[in-house]
Amino acid sequence: MAFLSRTIWLRSFVTLWIIECKLFLRQPTAAFFTFVFPVLVFFMFGSLFGEAPMWNRPDVRYIDFYAPALMAAYIGQAGLTNLTNFLAEYRLLGILKRYVVSPLSLGFYLCVHTVMQAVVFIFSSLILLLAAECVFDIHFHGHWAIVLFVGIVCIACFFTLGFLINGLFKSSRSIHALGQFLFLAMFFISGAAFPTPMFPSWLQTLSWTSPLTHVVATFSGVWLGDPISQHVNSLLFLTAIATLSYLISIRIFKWEA
């Protein structure tokens, strides 16, 4: 009986996940900014700085840093814009409310969509890596298990931040505007757009208050072979934000518009 229950649960999860993926792909704007735009940005910055050595590691090309840095930055996009926009729209349309009376729980549905967003991000990263490998022959210096672990921590941080934003604000327009503003502000000071040593000292200090700066520094660092012990403080910072965001979100999140 327990096996049958798990089979039904898994089948429901996969079916709903496929439906959510199809709905996402039917939005041309979201698909463009998720799969195409990162590649265009990567080629633009790669053409400008690609073969130049990194500012703090002359043995590593800038392009080898920029590929993982851009992937890390778009973890922020997945959490602050993609996830928040979905929650705001579905709450406005009353879809989340309808799940209260369905056999599937709201938690189950949110888990499905969270996994969908994570898979979409991974697929987008693979497209970026394939393009980077074909054009710039990028090099990987880290360990896949460590990179995967760091990626999970980073995703948890920004996905819980997405839930927190949706709990703090009720208007879908406010949520959309805030998510876009936070992502763009964090993106340009994170080091993924411009090297942080180029910043004045006050902006460098400010950038380290941003979670995305820690995500970019940690993810790109372990990608380039840094020992994980070098980024323990950043990982603890991201874990603390994820934990606090989750604890606050489960208390204030609104299922109805």
C-alpha cells in the first residue's frame, strides 16, 4: 500500500512538473531571458575581456571566471524574478487558492514549481556552457560535487528570498517591480557584470552586503578550484539568509490576492 501511494505521488509530481514546464515555455519573454539572453550577455563580455587574465589570478582567463559568475548571477534571476512573478500571477488568478480544495496540497504544488525552476536554470546553464565551450574553450578547475553543493545552497537562498518578497507584498505589480529592481541592483555590484576591484572602496564594501555577491564569489571560486574552506563565511551568510527567509515566509505568505 505504501509503495502504491509513493507511485501515485511520483506520477502526480512528474505530470504536474511537465505541465508547468510547458506553461513556462509558452511564455516567449520568459524563455528568451532564461535561455537566450544569458548567452548573448556572455558573448558580449567574453568578446571584450575573454582572453585577458583575471585581476587576482594571472593563470586564469577572465572568460573562465565569467561563465560560472554569470550562471551564479542567474540563480538570482530565477529566485527574484521568475519565481516571484509566477507566485504573484497565480495568486492573482486564484490558482493557488484552488489548490486548497484539490487532492494535492499547496506545499506539493510549490515543490513542483520550485523543482521546475531549478531544472530550467540547470538547462539554461548547460546551454551557456555548451556555447562557451564551443567558442571560448573554457576550462573547469574545480570538483563537480563541491560545485553542486554550493549551487544548491545558492538556489535555496534566492528561492526563499523569492517566497519572502511574495509574503511581504500583495500587489503583483509591486512584486514584479521589486524583484526586477533587486536583481538588477545586485547583479551590477556582484562582480558578474564588472570586476569588483574596479569599484571604489565604498562600493566594494556595499557589494558584500548583497547575497548575490557571495553567490558569485563562492560559485565561481569553487568552479576555478578554490577550496571550499575559503568560502565558509559566504556559505554561512547564504544559509542564514535562506533560513530566516523561510521562517518568515511560512508565517506571512498569502495564498489569496
